[in-house]
Amino acid sequence: QVQLVESGGGLVQAGGSLRLSCAASGSIFVINTIGWYRQAPGKQRELVATISSGAGTNYANSVKGRFTISRDNAKNTVYLQMNSLKPEDTAVYYCAADVYTDYALNHYWGQGTQVTVSS
């Protein structure tokens, strides 16, 4: 089994910054793609940013130039640096990863961390 634990959410004023972290633990052989999704009240969950095992990145258009995703493979951790935050960035942010365990490739989700941006 694999666990993803997010941290770093909170309340920030518009224009401010936050850094989210997601640490993976458990029976991990290799983490393939890992990234962040978010869900605002009344809206569908949407992709924010992902990073592949080869460090290729993908961003939602709404966060390009403001957010930066990175990973530390030695720590099985992914980060999301969020700058120039806007009220519309308010959401629960979820970490998600495709992980090779001893026997299979499976998709895992974290429990989410709240990010609130005040105007």
C-alpha cells in the first residue's frame, strides 16, 4: 500500500505565496508521474500540474507562470510552489501519483489540503 500525505496549505492574501508538499510512503518501487489537482466548491476536480519521472512538467493554463512543480526522488516528495496567488486559486489541493509497487502500477490520491486566498 502507498500513502500520500500533503502539507503546506493555509490562508494567504491575494498576491502571496504558499508551498505545498506531498510525501509518498509505503511499498514504493518507482513513482512515475506525480502531481497536483484541485477542487473548488461546486466545481469538478481539475489538474493543476504534474511532473513525470523524467522531470517533464505539465501545467494548467490558469497557473502557468505562477506555479512551479518539482520533485525530490530521494525523498519521494513532490512540491508545488504557488506565487501570485489569486482568490480563484482557493480550493482543496490533492496530490496524486502513479506508483509502481512490487507487483503493479496503481494510482493513488492524498487526502487533500485546503488553500484559501483572500481578496
